[in-house]
Amino acid sequence: MILRTSITSPFGRKARLAATHLGLIDRFRIEPAEATDPNDPLRKDNPLGKMPVMTLDDGRKVYDSRVILECLDHMAGGGKILPADWDARLAALTLQALADGIMDAAILVVYEARHRPAEIHHKPWLDYQLGKAERGLAALAANPPDPKQVTVGTIATACALGYIDWRKQTNWRANHSSLVTWLDAFRATAPAFDATTPPV
Ligand SMILES: N[C@@H](CCC(=O)N[C@@H](CS)C(=O)NCC(=O)O)C(=O)O
């Protein structure tokens, strides 16, 4: 199978982390992706031109990262990173939505700098997106999930923190010590987090 993603994509990292944690990573070939290149296979795999995309052995294309994680859980026998118990599943899915939303906002802050000339950067828009990321981080810090549980929610949370560590949209380590403690504990539970750190 193929997992198409840049190595620095935080959403791609969700898929790499989950596949590593579940012991499935050897069944994948990781192929790079460049979203801005119209000739990159990414746009054929996913009309939205977003990574990650997974290609199954039968050729089916699977996106986005949420669906990929569900698919990986299914391949691993089910009930592993997507809890079988309904209440736990709902909590994990909602946590994943929060962490994904933090990443979406953090990525838009990076894209403003990458895709728009400096003279038309719009600070109110950047602040609007940063507000989403900061409120999301504050919500996580006020009620951190159990770092001993590796679920779609905690995987996404760790990837969001790792991404902001790299791009530095906001200083979550200074503002939220409970998240520093949480990430250290999660790294101990899930060595796949450190194993998937982008080499940057
Ligand atoms: N909801 C998507 C988000 C994926 C996403 O935003 N990926 C970024 C890279 S981290 C991307 O492909 N951006 C290119 C674009 O938006 O055109 C998921 O969970 O996979």
C-alpha cells in the first residue's frame, strides 16, 4: 500500500504514527507529496489536493487522515485506536476533531506567509486563526486526555503539539505546562511519536 504525504505534514504524521503504533507501517511505501505542484499525483489521488492519501492494495484511495486512521484501526483488527465502547469512542473522535482543528488553524497561519505576499498579510485574519489554535490548546490544557491511551484523539493531539513545536505559531510550552507533562507521558506510552518526528 502507499501512503502519500510529505514527511513534515502533521496530518500525514497522524497516519504514520498510527500505522507505526499498530505495527502496520511495513505494509506501506511512503511517497512524497507536493500540494502546490499541479503535476503531483496527489491531485489525482485526492481531488482536494490534500495529504495524506492512502492507496489500498486494490487501488482504492482513502482520505482524509480521519478516515485513514479508521481504516488502519480496521486493518489492525478494530477497537485499537478507535475504542469499541461508544462513550470512549465519542470522546476520542471529539478530541481528534479538536486537535485537527488546532492543526487546520495553525496551518492557515503558515499558509498566509507562504501563499500571500507580505504586503497583503492580513493580521486580523492571522489573529482569528491563532485564536482558534490558542482556545483549542487552552481547552486541552484544562482537561488533558489520559496519556496512557493511544487513540485517534491522543494521536492527533500529539501531532498538533509537535507541529506547533516546529512552526512556533504560539508558545504552548510556556503557556500550558500541563500539556508539556502530557506530551512527555504520551511519548512514553507511544514510542511511535518520537519514531515519526520529521527530520527538520
Ligand atoms: N482534513 C485533512 C487536512 C489535510 C491537510 O490540510 N493537509 C495539508 C498538509 S498538512 C495539505 O495537504 N495542504 C495543502 C492544501 O491545503 O492545499 C486531513 O485530516 O487529512
